[in-house]
Amino acid sequence: MTTQPSDPSETTREATDPPPSSSEAVRHERWFLRRPDGVCGPYPARQIGRFLILGRLNEQDEISQDREFWVPIAERPHLIPEEVRLANTPGGKERLERARLREDERLRERRSHASDSFYRDQRKGDRRCPENLETLNHRQLWAALLDRTPFPWRQWVQGPRPWILSGVALFLATALLVWFAQQQEITPAPDCDAPPGPSVNWNYCNKSGAALRGADLAGASLYDTRLSAARLERAQLADADLRYANLDRARLDGADLSRAQLTGADLRSARLRSTRLEDADLRHADLAGADLTDARLEGARLDRAIWIDGRICAAGSVGHCESSATD
């Protein structure tokens, strides 16, 4: 025969108020107290244990989490501190007294930092009765932070991890340096005495007035080279690097400067009759007074170049000089 519980609420009580299964769950519990003078709370589980140590509660006092189903504290042994549970064992009373002294000392220490008027206000009525939920949540979070185990920085620093991380960082830095060194293009030093030829390096050299008619200088490095008044008729200068070169009064009739880099080049009063300048980069070049009769400028970039009549070409000028808005 199955025995029915005398109180129908017993089954519901067990379902809605089970004992906690972990210390984390206990830490976040809140309990109401039912005393002859009314219901107080809710209190964290730790506070219930403190009240038991101080003798403010006993194990027969009733508690509840929802103020509907009440049980004696004795039925929730996880709330009872060890000092109270073992009070009747040899040495248990002495241990309980020490625990009471400890809790009393904490209370006195806390009160010594506040004014008398503050505590007089706190003690009006039963100061252990219901508190603001926000205050309780704040207290609960603060207790959790205090209980959190600090990160063992000393052990971490003294362990092998910093050395491993330092080694990995050093390896990566070395690998990056090697990669950049391999990627960097190594340009040979200029040779101003080298004869004219494809890809010759005359960077920064003074070739003013040089006789270079029909010379093959395709792909030559002529960065910032002085070629003032040079004779370059029908010279092959396709893909040459002539950035910031001085070509004023140079004769380039019939020369091939297609795809040449002429950014910032000085071409004042240069002769460029029938010169091929397709896809050349003439940005910021100075062409004032130059002769461009029959010159081929298809695809040539002329952004901010100074045109033959002194106008500044508008940004985006390709193949011909567009007047800028400021002209």
C-alpha cells in the first residue's frame, strides 16, 4: 500500500525548493525568515550561517525562498555552519565561541568606520527586515568578487609560458625581417661612366648636353638625372624612369617615351615634335614653352602638370590638359 503525504504541499515543496547541488548555487540563494514578529529578508545563505553562529537564529527557525513553503533551518543542513553542527562535540563549544568572537569583531570593525547617527538610523525598528533588492544584489555580487580566487600572476611569470611567448615573438620578428629583406628590390649603385644601353643606371648623373641621338635607353634608370639640352632625337626611352629629371631645352623629336615615368620632370622649352608619350606619367611635370607638335599623348597622365601655355592641368587629365576650376 502506498502512503499518501498528510500535507499535499509536501510534494510541491520538494519540487520547488530542492537542496542546492553546488557551492555556486548556495552562494546565490536568498532566504526569508519567519519569526514571531513577522517575516524578514531575503538574506544570502552566508548571512543565515552568520546569524546561527551569533545565536540570532536556531535550527528550528523557519525559512523559505518564496514565502509560501516554509521549512526549519535544520532541514537545510547546507546552511548550517560547521561550528554550529559540531557544537556538542569535544572542543566544539570552544570552536563555536571563537567563531562568535570572530563575527562580533567583524561587526565592530565595520561599525567603527561610520558615524553614530548613521547606526542609530540603521537600528530603528528591526534593521534585519526586508531590504532593497538592488542593495541585496550589489552585496551578493560584492561577496562573489571577494570570494574569487586571484589569478596566480607570480606562478605564471615564473613558469615557462613567458619564455615560450618571448621565443615565439622573437621568431616571428626575425621571419618578418627576413621576408622584408627578400622582398625589397636591391637597386645597384649608379654608374655615370657606363655607356648608354637598355636599363643603364644613370640616377643623379650629370648628362647635360650629351649626344644621345638614337640611343637605346629603354627601361633606363634616369631618376633626377641632368639632361639639360641633351640631344635625344629618336632615342628609345620606353619604360624609362625619368622622375624629376632635368630635360629643359632637350631635343626629343621622334623619341619613344611611351610608358615612361616623368613625374615632376622639367621639360621647359623641350622639343617633343612627333614624340611618343602614350601612357606616360607626366603628373606635376613642367611643360611650359615645350613644343608638342604632333606629339602622341594618348593615355598620358597630366594631373597638375604645367601645360605649354602655363595653365595647371586639372586632376584627372588624361591625353590632354583640362583646365582646372581655379583657372
